[in-house]
Amino acid sequence: MQKRNLELRDINENEYIAHQESNLDQALGMGLSKDEFELICNKINKIPNQTELGIFSAMFSEHCSYKSSKKWLKTLPTKAKHVIQGPGENAGVIDIGNDQAAVFKIESHNHPSFIEPYQGSATGVGGILRDVFTMGARPIALLNALRFGSINHPLTKHLVSGVVKGIGGYGNCIGIPTVGGETNFNKSYDGNILVNAMAVGLAQKDKIFYSAATGAGNPVIYVGAKTGRDGIHGATMSSAEFTESSSEKRPTVQVGDPFTGKLLLEACLELMQTDVVLSIQDMGAAGLTSSSVEMASKGGLGMHLNLDLVPIREEGMTSYEIMLSESQERMLMILKPGSEEAAKLIFNKWDLDFANIGEVTNTGRLVLDKNGFEACNIPINPLVEDAPEYDRPYEILQNKKIIKSDDFQSNQTLNDILIKMFKSPNIASKKWIWEQYDSSVMGDTILCNGKSDAAIVKIHGTETKKSLGKGIAMTTDCTPRYVKSDPIIGGMQAVCEAARNIAASGAKPLAITNNLNFGNPEKINVMGEIVGSIKGISQAASTFNTPIVSGNVSLYNETNGQGILPTPVIGMVGIIDEVESCLGISAGNNNTLIILGQKQNFTEGWLGCSLYQEIIIDDFDGAPPPIDLRTEKQIIETIMTLNNNKLLTGAHDISDGGLLTATCEMLFENRLGLNVNLPKTLLSSNSKDHLLHSWCFGEDQNRIIISTNESEKVVSLLKENLIDYYILGTTNTSSNLNLNELDTISIKEIYNINKSTIPSLMDTYKS
Amino acid sequence: MKVEVNISLKEGVLDPEGQAIDNTLRNLGYNNFDNIRTGKQIILNIDETDENEVLKQADKMCQELLVNIVIENYQINIIKDK
Amino acid sequence: MKVEVNISLKEGVLDPEGQAIDNTLRNLGYNNFDNIRTGKQIILNIDETDENEVLKQADKMCQELLVNIVIENYQINIIKDK
Amino acid sequence: MRTAVAIFPGSNCDRDMAVAIKKITGKSPLKLWHKDTEAPNLDLIVIPGGFSFGDYLRCGALAARSPIIKNIKNHVSRGGALLGVCNGFQILIEANILPGSLVRNKKLLFTCRETTLEVQDSIQSPFLSSFNTGDCLNIPVAHNEGNYIANNELLKELENNGRIAFKYKKSSEIETDYNPNGSLNDIAGILSENGRVLGMMPHPERSISSLHGGTDGLKFLTKSIEQIVG
Ligand SMILES: Nc1ncnc2c1ncn2[C@@H]1O[C@H](COP(=O)(O)OP(=O)(O)O)[C@@H](O)[C@H]1O
Ligand SMILES: [Mg+2]
């Protein structure tokens, strides 16, 4: 033994070091705890060498093991008749009829995007696309949920600019349309921005590919880009809290190469047309380590790889570096034996590396050779099965304080408030952002960015004589203010808003992917936010029969002890049978606006936790607006019925900023006017009256505004079904929003403010 | 004084552009070359006469804007008029 | 031999990137500079020992691919190892 | 009608263009791969949009050195019609099939949006002969480098000899943002000397449905194809 090691040292000094026994200090340095280190030694019956330790530390990281959240993720509803594949694979899969399936997932790239906004967000998009096409699906749409710090924070504009360029840089180049998403600003994200990217793909139902390895002796194939020293230990880094000094310890940043990503996409899909791929897994976080371990573990098998055969970009890479590299645009596959040559031709055609690096074994062990020596030999089970699962203490804090409208003594008019609303980058048009995304490539985009509450992309090739075809609707939503004040209601609300958005675009909600972004789970109230929102999400998702089929968890979003607002982002997918029946938000002239879900005698709106409150007191407080899941479900079903009867011209849900803000947004495109039908009790108020303000800006839930030119039929249908409704008025061409004699708002003026807020904020910042 | 800032990717950082150029050159029949790396160059005049002062200012500009110090290295040269 | 190719826009050709950098630097409070121009740098090894031969080959690469001679100038330097 | 779409690694509007052509001719266009050195006789070749070779070095530069380009040049010298859209336009310029340069958008931002194109008073061209000077088409753009530049001499040559096909059109006096990339004289597309090669930044293939993007692109492509067949 001694002699062989000496020989290895002669071959490669660094590789020799990687083969040496590790110790507790090194384990701590890699983010493992003392208990975890001891567990590892016990389970593998030896002290791991440094490569082995690196592999354990990656697999035990929060990012790969979900050690803080696993217990609770298991409680999510994940089943329904239309679910083909729930959580546990690279992406979730649902049945959308016609033997087709939608494949989708959301994933965070928060920490990398803070360090290097362009590359961090670009590789986030690349990563989520690989998760989707690994399953055999052609990606057809991208969305993103972004959270930045206060717009006045010195880093914010730099981060916005870089992240938006990075998302566009990858998505535009690879040629998948970016059709939706959300962007919000809050000071809690000053040091921890959130970049969550969602991808949706389309596959044949009977041609889904999975990651479980099969068949001892089958070849293990590496394809894609070469391995470099990119982002080594990214998985552990993204699970650690930021401190001042972490900017010093920066690992090499991963650089996205969307061009190679495009080649990999085409090559993989081309190979998948044949029947030689037995299993396939992308190399995401923790690269070759997590892909090989997960494939082997899911198949209950082992893997024997020769790392000398891995295509590398830099000289002298050690086994440790090869296993932990997070170089982008790579995949691992198990092929039918004998098919290697034919498969290789496809990858060569696309100028990609193709290497047979080992084989599947039935030993249940991960064995790695390097320079003719064994660099790693460990059982696979403990890497996955024995990864710690914590039952962390938690306390769900629910703010029950009711804020009454007369708590606000504002001396501002409705017009003043509306101007402030649309000067807030949280409400203002995000056109500056989405114009930088190619939203129409692939030629199937029907509704996107800003035109509707959810994006709609046609399913290619489903045209019939009668219809332009079926479509997939998608959206991402979360209102962190609500989650902070009451995690359970906040979790529910995110699902409700998503479902409402899908329905308001004319589609039927089907299933969910979610991205749980939180602070440090070792803090009892942060853990409470996690548990609470999972409870809320579960209740709402069960009510709508929209199970969770995939997702991602991002914890430790804290800087110097300051956590982000809890942000469980819901990505929802729905289906529309005939895309021509889709609904945008813009009302036409002479349309009647009717609020579904608003009682006739409704006069006091819910201002607790509202954007109105944030604008007046620059903070938020009190209980969030309550949610009634049954009502929500009814409203969603009602709008679907109304639309099936072809009674609607548009729809828009009431959310951030309340009724008046939503109304303005419906009037903008055609610069229309409206005489608002105010409840009698408010007729005698004045434009600064707090009760009137609460009616206009309250964020009471379960409401959608519809526009129609068949108001009588709509009303009779609503009455028949006992749905609360309130007629807001009929649009006209005056461009004025009149609230009786109380106030007149110029839609043109608000429209211009809405349009110019973000460009003018970003214009003062260049590059 | 005329100053030239040469900006290159740090060693080990992927240079997809360099790779693509490498491929095309090979397709065009070149093959006795290797190690292509791409970089940027920014040339400007700084209105100072003291070399040290010029270097100091250029360095500040690099740190503050011109260079992405997470993934890039840079080098500042004073260009002497010929 | 290591070669550096510096590629710059011809005089009079619009340099939007240079303009944007100029603006931003001024916004950041710099003002004693002018004439910012941006360019590209390509560094590669050519497997030849004769300087003239190296320059000749590099020049051919520039003409054939690396440079858009309609709007760009270029200059080839041999980098001597230190 | 024999049509083909040329595909480079990184092309991403090839399928969209094929869908549009099939909608018009009823037949899918042939696919030419960038390494193909032989191609049958064709009436129209389209170089679609995308990011050929990742847009590395200069947009279109690496694609313009592909083997297929020789073929395309032969096709042009035989009098075949050639359309380059977006990245296709960039490739035509890099391949010296059309003159001038396309540089970064003035605002240095990728831009995806609607534009209005005005048909110019041009030389005889199958792409434009069904339109009148001053006709307007609403067709979207999506690009990072569509800022057309040319020296004075070339600009004069283009303007005076009817080689400008389209310009971005200002719809009102106050509109400042009508030109999405800052191109010289608002140029959106130019023609070869004989009018049979057209390079344009806007994407007609993205404007073929009344539900999204309108149908002006379809109208343009349909009329072009009719004229090419003659
Ligand atoms: N919040 C969540 N809800 C449901 N499933 C989740 C959630 N977070 C992660 N998952 C599932 O756990 C699995 C591992 O996800 P992840 O570690 O993000 O994969 P990757 O290897 O692509 O990074 C996936 O199947 C994912 O869908
Ligand atoms: Mg994955």
C-alpha cells in the first residue's frame, strides 16, 4: 500500500493528497458537523480520504440532502390522476391529454447571482432547462421570480441589470421564450437577492426519461462540455449563510455557455428519439458526484468510473476536483450496451464530447479510479439514505392584529396614492425587464409578459380545423409580506393567487412547482415560516387539486444575521383547450367591469399588510387579508364557466395595490376611462377619506375583475350560482377614472408613470 | 496620458468564445496553435501628467466599473506616444 | 510563441459600448478623462519559432476570421515570456 | 417552389421559419446543414434567426465561414432568391453577401418588441414588388446587434440606388423610441444590387397569427414567395 501511494505521489502530488485520510477539521471546513463526520466514518467503516469526504460533504449539504426541509416536504400533496411523476425526479410530469405531458420545475440560483449576477442567473436558467430536457421534454417556456433589495440600495441596480441580462443572455441564445415571472423589491433582500427560474417542457407521455440506473455492466456515458474547476463546492456554498468574508472565499464562478447548452439540448433530444437511453441525469449542483450517486442509488446499484476518461478542460485536475466541479452543460447517461457508437455519432455531429467513463455495477458502491489508483470506494446507500434529516424546532408566528382603516390618517388624495403606487417599482410595469427577454421565439407564444395574469404558450402541432390548438398557461406568484405576517395564510395566498392568475387567463389550473426561499432554518421562527407556509400551500393545493410535482428549497438566505422575507414561490401550470379563448387583462371600450367575489355591501377594505400600508408607513404590519379556500375555488370555477360560455373579454385578479390599481391596469392599454360605481355609503366621503381608501386599495382576497360586453347574461349566471359580485362600471373613451365628484384620475398620466418608472430608475444607472 | 486596460478572464474560468473561435480556426485549416483566450481592451485618455496618479485613477476605474473582478483580471499600461 | 491580437474599431466607427462606459464613469464622478474606446483582445499560442512566420500566420487568421476589416483595425504583438 | 432553410449550430428560428413557409406553400422547406457542401437547385434559401455559434467573436462571423456559405453564394450567382432574417442578416453581412455592419443596439440591451416597417422606394425585388412605397408592416424584432452602420459612401449607394428595403417608421412626431436599435437612417433591411437578396432584422415568421404578433409577416412572406415563383 505504502509503495503504491509513493508511486502516485510521483505521478501527481495533488492527486496523492486527495487520497490521504481526512480529519475532523477538514470536515468542519467543508460544512459538515462533528456528528455527521462521525456518522460517515461509522457507516463506511473507515476514515474517508479527502475525495470521499468531499463527496459526502456535497451529498450531505442542505442543497442536496434537504436535511432541514425533507420532513415537511413529505407532507405536501403530490398525487392526482393527472400526475405522471411527482417530486423526486429532475422535474415533475403531468398528463395534459392527447398523449402529451408537461414537464416542469423551478430552481433557485440565489447566492451565485448575488456574487456574479450575469453568470449566476444565466447558469440558473441553463440548469433548470437541463432538468427539463433530461426528462425527454423539449422546453417551450421559461419564467423567473426575482426579488431584489430596496431600489435605493447601492447594489440593487447593478444586480437588476446583471440578472436580467443573464436570464436573457441564456434564454434568448438557446431559443426558449421567456414568457413570464415576477420582480419585487424589498430591503430584506439587500444582501440576498432571489433568482428563481422555472422551465416548462413538452414530451410524449410514453417517452419520459428517468434517472434510475439499470443493468449492471451497462456503460456510463458522459456527454456535453468538458469539466473545469468551476464552482467547486457550490452545493455547500449555497447552503451556507453569507458573512462579510465569504466574498473573499469565492470559488471559481461557473460561466454559462448557452451555445453549448443548445447543442446539448438538440443532441440529447435527437438521441432520445432512438431507444438506447436507459437513464439520464443532468449534472447540476455537486456535478458528477450527485448525478452518479443519485442514478446508482435510485437503481439500487453501484457505479465504477474511471476519472481519467472524463473530458477535462484544465490540466492536473484531481479526483476531488473532477467529482465536485460544477461545470455547466454536462449530462450523465446509461446506454444500452452496444449502442455507444451510434450515440457518439450524434454527439459528434453537434460538436460535443462523448466519453464512456465506466459502468454500472451491482456492488452498491461508488468506486472511482484515477491515474491507475483507486481514489474512492464507498457504499452509496449512506450517501443518500443516511444523509441527515433534521426535525428542527419551530414556532409559527401568526400576526393576528387587525388593522382598521381608521388607523390611517392620510392627507393624500386617491390620485396622490395612485401616483405613488405606480411610481413604486413593485407595481410599475416591468416592460424594461421583459423587453430584454425573447418572448416570441418558437412561434407559439400567445400571451406573455404583462398582457395577461398568466402566460399562455400554444402546444405546437395541436391545431385542428376548428381551433388554433391547445395551450399551456403558467405563472409564478408569492406575496412575502403576507407570509412574514402569517406563514400559513401567506402560503395559501401564494397558491390562490397563482390559481386565480391561471384562471384569469382562461385556463384551468393543473399542478404546482415550488421554490421555498427562506433564511436560516436553525432559527426557530424561520423554521416556523417554512413549516407554516408548507401547511398553507398544502391546504390550498389540495383544495384546487393542483398537486406539487417538483420544487426546490433554498435556505440560509441571510447576511450577517438578517434574513429575507419568507418567499415560497409558487409556479403553477394550467391547460387551455382552445387558445383563442384566452383572456388578457385589457378591457375594451364599452365593456362592463364586474368584480367576482366582492359583496354588494363591501365598504371597508383590508389594509393590513397591504402595499398601501407599505407606501404610507414604509413598512407593513398586522394580519394579512384572510383567505377562504372554498370561495376561491368557486370564483375560479365561475370564471372558467363564464369563459366557456364566451361571455368575457378580459380578466384581471385583484392583488398588490387593490381594486383601483387593478382597474387602472385594465384601462391602460386602450387608455380608457370609467365612472366608478361607488357604494352608497362612500358617496359622501372625500378623496382623502380612509374608508374610501380602504375600499380602493384594500387587498381582500378571492376577487377577480372581469370585463364583458354581455353583462346581463353574466349577472344572471352569477345570481344563479350564488356568486358574490359587484358591478364596477362601464368603460368609456374619456381616459378618466372618475370616482363621482370625489376625484378624477387621468389614466394617461398614470399610464405614463407606470411605463416610465423602471426605465428612469435604471437609466440613471448604465452598464 | 493615454492608458490601455487589458481585461482577461481569470485562469480556469471558462471562455466559451475562445473555444468557438478555436473550433472555427481549425475548420478553416489552421492547426498549429492552441490556448486561445479572449479578452477586452479599453483605451482612454486620463488628463494627468503624473504616471503614478494616472495608474492610480485607472485602477480605481477598473475596480469600480470596468472590470468584473469576480471572474476577470486586468492590467493597466501607459501608452507612450511615439 | 505567444501572440496577442488587439482589435479596435476604426476611427469614426460608432462605439456604443465605449459611450456607455464614458457616461457611467461620469455618473460615478470621474471627469478628467476622455476618448474612451473599447476593443477586443485575442491571445493564442502559435507553434512556430520564427517571429516572421508567427506574425504572418497570425495576420492570415486576422484577415480570414478574427477581424472585421470593414470596421476594425488590428495589431499583432508577440509576447515574450519573462 | 423549392425552398430551404439553412441551419447552423445555434440557429433557433429555423423551426419557426419552416412553419411559416409550410403554411404558405403547403410543403416543408428543405433543411440545409451548415456542413453541407452540395445543395439542389432552389428558388429560395432562408437563413433564419438565432445565435449561430453562440454569437461569439462577432454575430454571424463564425457561421459565415461555414462550408454551406459557398453553396449559398453559388445560389445567389445563379440568381436564386436569398432571405436573411436577424442572425441570418448578420451572417449575410459577415459573408460579404450584403454590405455594411450590424453592431450592438444603441442602448446595449437586447430588445424584443413590435416595430413598424415602412416599405422604401426600392429597385425591382421579388421581396417588395407586391408592395407600394410607404406601405407599413407591423413585424417584431428580437436582437442585440441590429444597429446597422455604413460609411457615407455606402450609405449614399444604398439610398440612391433603391437598396434600402425597410425603415423603422415613426408613428407620431413625439415618438422617440420607434427605432429599436439606433440604426443609421432607421434602416431595418437592405437589398443586394440585383434585389434578389434581402437582409432584415425583423422576424416576419413571428407574425403569422392573428392571436399573437399579427399577420403582416405572413403577408410579406406570402407575397415574396409568389413573386419568386414568378
Ligand atoms: N419545495 C419542494 N417541493 C417539492 N419537491 C421538491 C421541493 N424542493 C425540491 N423538491 C424535489 O426534490 C428533488 C431534488 O431537487 P433538486 O435538488 O433541486 O434537483 P437538482 O439536482 O436538479 O438540483 C426534485 O425532484 C425536486 O422536484
Ligand atoms: Mg437535476
